Amino acid sequence: MTHCNPRGGSISDLLESLAPQTAVSGLQVDGNYERASAFITLDRRRGVAYFSETGGGLVVADIRKISLIEFPGV
């Protein structure tokens, strides 16, 4: 399942509704696809979202530049 952000604003609302460790497959940030395995948290004050990578890395994304979040299929 993919969630796109064609008009802005809805991605941050979606991120606010996610529980920590929600599984994701990846996200598109500023036109670049980033692999990720789970949502970690949203820091609205700083305007960034944190995601973990499968290999243990960390993806920090500016929420204004996220245009797509991909969730694993059901």
C-alpha cells in the first residue's frame, strides 16, 4: 500500500497517526527513494521524521519533502 502526498500536509497528519515501529517499505524524499523498515517517531518541532533501515541504519527525513510512504502489502 502506498500513501502519496499530492497536495501537501497529509503526510505529516499520517505520520502523527502512526505508532512507533509501524512497518514501512520505504519513502520518497525530495524525489529520491529511501529504503526503510519502520517508522520510529515524528519531531514536529524540528519538522523531521525518523525511520529505521533494515540493516540498522537511520533515515531522517524533512517532512515537507516526503511525497510518498510505502507500506508492506497485506
